[in-house]
Amino acid sequence: MRKILLAALFTVTATVANAAIIGGGPQVVQRTVGGAPAGTVVNAIQISFDEQLFGQQMVVQLDSGSIFQQATFGGETAPNDALIGAFPDVEADTFVSIGGLTLNTSSSTLVVGGSTELGMNGPKQIDTAGINIAWAPSPGVVIPSGTDFPIAQVTLSGDANGSVFLFSNSGGTGQIFEGSVRNGVVSFIPEPTTCVLAGLALVGFAARRRV
């Protein structure tokens, strides 16, 4: 039994070591934004990675609630800093980005179209009902690594419930992550390798208890 556990642990550890997305997968931070409409939840999605960043894709499917889109100045990518002072709710818009939550802090971002890697192919959508979008660093933009690196902001009504799917490619290797929307809060399931490691630890503990 011990040999089997060690072999499985070695295999999974090697998989984790080779993964370009690190830190257990995407992280979500609920931001406090002064201009956010009452009752909404502002979710900033971040990743950490140790190889060059390439394309990202995301699908958000809602069973209830809605996605906030700033009607006048909102867009698909991070908002212009100059607009936030005059129109504070622009900061709470829903968008995708490469490294920042405003135009000045984000690298140039190319929106490609709808998703192609999540089994829910486009067309492109980013509106109050749902999201289906693919984006990447613009041509010539090279991001070799990043920690707590913003790639999207999704602002939801407090009664929003549903599912979220993310495809993230760094180092030329794409990984898919699944998550949920519960009462406006986005969260992702830890990457499969992380779950397996936790399971192996529990099995190992149980085996020791039986000895």
C-alpha cells in the first residue's frame, strides 16, 4: 500500500511541477469599488503562472441574476482611468484584461472572439445575460510570468447563481478550470492535482492509523 501511495504521489507531484498555472488555479478577489451599483459583487479573477502567457477563454452561464455592464462607457477590456473619476461605476464594469483592472495598469489586450476550448463554442458574448469570450496579449506583448495577475473582472447582482469555466494557456499548455457563481460570488474548484494530493494525504493517514 505504501509503495502505491508513493508512486501516485510522485506522479501527481510531477504533474504539479510541470503545470504553468501555479498556486492551485485561478483566485478570485471580491473588490470594494465605490461606484459599484448597490447589491452587486465585484469579482476580480487572477492567475499566477511561471511561463509565457498566451490565450485565455471564459464562459459564464447564469441560472439567475445578471451581469453588470456599464451602459455608456463599459467595454470588453479594462476601463479608461480618465473616465472613472467622472463616472465611478465604470470601475465596476465587467471586462477581460491582461494584467490590470484599468487601462493604465493592463497590458494591451486583444479580444479574439468566442471560446473554442471549453466545449461551449462562441459566438462572442459579454453582456448582462452571460459571457463567452476569448482574449490574449496583443501581438508583440510578451508576459513571461506573473503572480496574482488580473485577467478579468466579473460584476454580478447579489442574486446571481450559475457556473463559470476558464481556459488558461501559459507556456503553450492550456488548462481548464471550473467554478461556480453563488449569490454573486465567483469561486473556482482547486485544480484536479491539488484535490488528488489532498485525497492521497487522507488515504495515507488512514493507512497509518490501521497499522
